[in-house]
Amino acid sequence: MMMQVNWLEDGHLMESSEEDRPSPIRRRVALYVDRTTRQWVVRDPVGDWWSLPSTDDGWMHRAPFELSEDSELESVPRHYLSMLNLPF
């Protein structure tokens, strides 16, 4: 089976094969802490980056995250994802 990977206009990846229609590639969720702001940073399954405040409902108050020269991201083990109550 031949597989083809293409970039979409919105910046996401699509994969397709001869047998099926294109389907979005789902990335793994990743969790970081930004040491400069002391906030959680999440990369969601579609590849978007979010800054979350340290509250019980941080996802509801998320803001787009943009990496800057001052950012100090540190990877956090995946088992911490469950304590953030993320919708994925």
C-alpha cells in the first residue's frame, strides 16, 4: 500500500493511501511547564499550543501560546495530564 503525506492549507498534516480517503494525522498531546511564567503549556492533538493557568479549570481559561526567546519550556511526564482535566 502506498502512503502519501501532505500539508494542508491550515498547517495540519493529512495522510492518504490508495485504499482510503485522506484523514488528519493526530499528534500526541504533550505537556510542558514554562519556567518563566510558571504556567502549564499544552500541545493539543491537532498541534496547537496553549498556555493554561494553574487552576482547577485551566483548559476553560486557556490562551494561545507563542514561543519566545524568553520561554523556558520543560517537558513534564504524561501522567500529569490527568490532573489537568483536559478534554482529550
